[in-house]
Amino acid sequence: MRTILYILQKEFIQIFRNKTMLPMIFMVPLIQMLILVFAATYDLKNVDIFLVDKNLSETSRELVSHFEGSPFFNIYDASFDLAKAENSLKSDDADLIMLIPENFESDLIRDDEVGLQLLVNAIDGNKAQLIFSYVQGILSSYNKKVIAEWKGLAEFNPPLQIKAKISYWFNSELDYKWYMAPGILAILVTIIGMFLCGMNLVREKEIGTIEQLNVTPIQKYQFIVGKLIPFLVIALFDLAFGLLLAKIAFNLPIAGSLALLFGFGTLYLVGVLGLGLFISTVADTQQQVMFVSFFFMMIFILMGGIFTPVDSMPDWAQTLDRVNPIYYFMKIMRNVVMKGSGFTDLIEEFVSLIVIGLVFLSLSIWRYRKTS
Amino acid sequence: MKDELLKTETVTETNNKVIQVKNLVKKFGSFVANKSLTFDVYRGEIFGFLGANGAGKTTAMRILCGLSSPTSGEITVGGYDIYKETEKIKKNIGYMSQKFSLYEDMTVSENIRFYGGIYGLSISKRKEREAEMLAKLKMDEVKNKLISSLPLGWKQKLAFSVAMLHDPQIVFLDEPTGGVDPVTRRQFWDLIYEAAANGKTIFVTTHYMDEAEYCDRVTIMVDGRIDALDTPDKLKKQFNAQNMDEVFLKLARGVS
């Protein structure tokens, strides 16, 4: 225990004397939280429509004005030339081509039904789907209006239908910032903790001081724990700092217990820092640590469910996520912060994080060699 | 040659083998860095390990310190078996590596506090040792300065003293005077003599042949083998040489 305290004392002296460390600890969360949370939004705005209105009737103009009136769409350009419209889709200037056929109005009057062609740029599949559902919303409200106006309210007897009334729980205004902030914060503390921790250990290899430690009677677990704790403290500090920022900047409501959040945070960080240390016991240079950590980080983050819901991933991917610490922590962060989940709701996550933490920490202690 | 030497020594000295190495072999893949080394080191002697770069000196020293494991051979250091009692060995040895190994971004005092703490010295003991050491090195004024601000010679002397902080039986020095000016080198050797006079065993590698003259006994390694092992005087006689430089050149030439 005494030995660990001496290692901690040394690490903190070195951390606070390192000129790049303090800016890292404060500026990285500040900048990432403020920029990424605003940028990583699913809110769809400014969808550019290229209009090909071959009908130019009152009805078609009214339909177009419905789109113009929506905050989500704007008419980027209009032409009769479909080829020109296609080119603007190809050059990425328009997101959507709306083709109103020549006989739009007359068909509608005669048949009570008419087609409208939409060509959506689906390079970003998510966005395309969103555009489609927004368009549907506008069309259905336009439909109702047409029916009401043309057929008269009294005459209009809609077929029996189920009307869904939606209320969004845990984020009633569907504020994406509230959804993204805990997720981005989870990633942020992971990157800061894992990278700094791994780099620190391998740096001792690079400058050769590790040899001097290896000829001392220091025990492997003491060394690893002494290397882990300082960065655990830093990462937890950044978690607190990030939550405070989110509270101030986005008015993020924190529904659950902070003690629970930090308890889980500690458990989670022991796991990822353990992985960082494990990587650096295998690697010889900071560069190698960077690359290998980056590899794991990419997989963990993209499979962790920050941008895409884990539930819609293929089964094998969901199974794989069982060993992904970010997946659990992302879930914990969001559930505790937004929903106010308690410990009993998160037993599975608790057990999983304990297992992951123990495995990574043991691996790093096992792999650290005093004798090569 | 070696038998002759043993005869001249007293019985207590022969029982005082502080390092015993028998048929030490170290292979890195197909490359054999140490080809069956056999030698003993006695308590309180300055044992020089000489050889050209790549002769296998550092490899052998790292094995004795427990930093590297031998491929085969029977080795004890300080009476402890190198395979089974590595951690006990570590309490009894000090090591100063070729790469400078104090923390550059910490002060002299902080380095001493850290290593003292790691070796389990009590706070009072550590402070006592620190005061003693800084007085001897005349470095009391710089104790709150960062290591990075000190000249190389000072750093080396400090590193040596820190390696002896916990009062080890044996001190391993791997080319301790590399890149240091002649005056500081002389001062460094004074420190080594003093430690040996206090009963410490000094195991030192070097490729400065003049330093070989300062050793009690010298081993010359060529190409992974021990080609000669004796006192500097006897070696000079044996090879009919004026100084150790000539001894070394004759040995090295004999190989190529």
C-alpha cells in the first residue's frame, strides 16, 4: 500500500508538471462537448428540394407552398428539365427531387388520386428515411386539407382509423442535445482516460526508466494500480466537468443519482484503463499504443450505440456488444441521466462491467513483465 | 589461471562468492549473445566486465539483475537463485542502466523520495540517507532543482548514489561513465572505490580500457565468450602488454 502511495505521488507530480496535461484535462472536454453535441444532431433542417413542377397549377403550387412553409425544407431550385434536376442530385446540391406530373391537378380531380415522384439522395440512409417521413407528414396534412376543401367537411367521412397520440417520455421535446451529451461525454472520458494512461506507461519504456523500476522489488499489481489510479481520477474529474458543462450549456436535466453515475463511471473506467494499460504492456512505443488503442476505440464507439441504436444491429453484432464496455456505459449514462434509472434497473450492466474490468485489469497485470 | 587465483585467496573469500555463474547461455532466436559463461564474483571486489560493443556484456548483466531471463545456466546472485528468488535478489542489488534512469521532470529530492519509498525505506532512514548522500556529492544546493537542469556528470553520480540508496550488497553499473568528461569520470571512480571499501560488490561494464585498470579483476568478453579473466596485472603479464588496451587489442585480433 505504501509503495502504491509513492507511485501515486510521483505520477501526480509528473502529470501536473507536464505542460500539455492540464490543457488536455480542461480544454478537451470543453471543446468537444460544446462543438460535438451541437454538431451531432439528428434534427433535420434545410433539406434542399429541386422542384420539377410540370403541372404549374393552383393545386401544385399550393402543395409546394406547404413544403416552403415547413422549417425543414427549402426549395433550392426549380426547372422543367429533369436532367438538370438529376445533375443537382448528383452534385450533392439538392437532397431531393420532387417531380409533379403534368396532369397532377386534372388527375386529382378526376380520379381522387394522383402520383407524385420523389427522388431522394440516399447516400446517408438515415437522412433519406427521415426526409421521407417528413415528406409523408407534410403530404398527409395537405391531403386532409384537400379533402376538406373539395369534398366539404360534412361530406367527409373518414374510414375508421386508429390515431396514435405520441408523447415522448424522458425527453419530451426530443432535444437531441440531451440525448447526445451523455453519449459524447461517455466517449470523451474513455478517450482521455485510456489514451493518457496507456501513453504514460509506454513512455517509461521509451525513456528507459521502467528498467530502473523493474530492478526494484516493486510488485506487478502495485505498479499497474499506481499507473491506473491517477488517470481514473482525471477521467472522473472530466466526467464531472462535462456534466457541469452540459448542465450549463444545454440545461441537461440529470434525473438519476450522481453517486450512482460516478460509481458506474469508476467501474467502467477501471475496465477501459485496464485495456489501455494492457495495450501498453504489449507495445514498445507511444505510436504503437496510439494505433492499437485507436483500433479498439473505433470499434467500441461505433458499436456502442451512440449514433445508431444497438437494438437495430444484427444479432451477431449485439452478441459482440456484450464485451463492449462502451455499450454498457453509454446505456448507463443515458438511462441514469435522462430516465433516472436506479441500481436495480442496471444489475446486468453492473455485473458485466465488473467482469470486463476484472478481465482487462488482470490481463494488464499478467502481461506486465519485470523480466523480459 | 583461475585455479591459481583461487589458491592465493583465503578460504573465507572463496566462500564469499556473491555471484556464481555456471554455463550461462542466452539466445535471441538463432543469435547466441552469451556462449556458456562461467565466472564467480567475490564480496567487496570491483569486477570489471569489458568488451567491444555487442560482445554481450549488457546482456549478461541484465540477466544477473533479473531484467532478462537466461536460456540456460546455473546462476545465483547474493546467494539467491535467479530463477526462483528473483524478488529477493532485487532487494539486494542496485542497478544503474546505460540509459539514464532518474526522472528528468522531478527534482533531486523527489527522485530520492520516490526510490526510497519503492525500496521500503522508512521516512527517517530516507532523510538520513538523502542528507548523507547530498553532502558527499556536494549537491545540497540543487536538491530542489529538476534533474533535467543538471549537467550529465552530476546526473550520473546521482544515479549511482540513488542505486545505492537501499544499501544493496551488489551494485551493477552498465557503462556508467559513457559520455562523461575525464574529471567527472575520476570522481565517479572515487565513489566506486568508496562503495567497495564499504563492503559493496561492484559489477561494472565498460569499454574504456583505462577504467579496466581500476578494477580488482577483469573479464574480457569477445563475441559472446569470456576470453580472459584475471587481475589487470596478471593479464598484462600473460599477454605481454604495457596496458589493458594492448591486452584487449591482442585478444580481439586473435579472434578476427
